[in-house]
Amino acid sequence: MEFSKKMLVLHICISVILCGITVAGTIRGWDVSAVAVLAGTSLVTDGTWGGFYLWKSKNENRAKYAQRFLKQFASQYGADVALRAAEIVLKD
């Protein structure tokens, strides 16, 4: 498992634990306002890590498919067509 995926899983586990502590503390009548703030902030961090991971995966997949197009189309249709296909794939 790559580092970014490990960090995403770690942040999600921390968020679940903090949310569980907040719910359990509220049910028992404890003052959990500080933990609740941490749980909310942790959920924001999960969103940031998730967005980063999706962005990274998208760019890695784009490069992988562009290389695949270059290999596949260059032998059949020529390098010029292969470069155009790769350019279309790499466009945002």
C-alpha cells in the first residue's frame, strides 16, 4: 500500500475514533466540546486527504493511459496520430 493511501486510512480511523468518543461522551453527560471540535476538524482533514488522493490517482491514470495510447497507436497509425491521442487524454 502506498504512503498516501496509508495516510488516508489513518486519518479516517482517527476521525471515526474521535466521533465515537464524542458520541459516547455526550451520552454519558460529559463535556466533550473540545473533542467535538477535533472530530469536526478531523473530518475536514479527511476531505482534504481524499481530494488529494483522487487528484493524484487521476494524474497517474492519465499518464498510464497516454503511454498505452502511444504504444498501441504508434505502431498502427503512426507517431503523429499517437501523439494527438495522448494529447486528448492528457487534457483537463
